[in-house]
Amino acid sequence: MSWLNALYETYEANLDCVGELETVRGNEFTLMPISHTTQTAQLEVTITESGDFHSVQVLNKISTLIPVSDSSASRSGSKIAPHPLHDKLNYVAGDLVNYGGGKKHKTNLMLI
């Protein structure tokens, strides 16, 4: 059996654990769904069904499970590949520089 097949079978055997938090020696772990990763969010922005701004809430830097694409999951440095629903403010605010932010601004927000 190849190691990739072994990984696949292990994941399939543990599907009931996907997304469930488990604490081991004070650290939280989860088996993430396929095409997901975690990112720390500081802001939660809620929009209406039509895409209009509804509200914003400051978060206490919580780790959030987010969907990613193949290119956004492996981005680094200056590679531009935004995540589908959740990202750093510099990816989603085209006018960030007008409000004191820069290209290296690292505030994360979650769109809901």
C-alpha cells in the first residue's frame, strides 16, 4: 500500500472526527475537512444576502476553520491568491491605503 493510500484510508476511517476539537496536553487539535485550514481572525464582518454591510465585531484572536482553494492554501510572500470567504484585510479592502493601512497589513477578518 502506498503512503498516500494509507493517508486516505486513515482519513476515511476517521470521518466522524472531522471538525471536532480534541484537547491533548493543553493543545486543541482537529481533523480538518478537505480544502480547509485554520487562521486567526480579529474581526468578524456580517453582510446581508445581497452583499451589503450589516455589522462588524472585534474578536479575541480566535482560531477559525476556513475554506481554501489549492492556490490560496499554498500562498506565501507576494503571491496573490485570496481565500474564498475569509482573509487578511489587505486582500479584501482595495482602499486600505486610504485609511492608514498598508500592503503588509495583517488584520484578518471573517465574512459571514
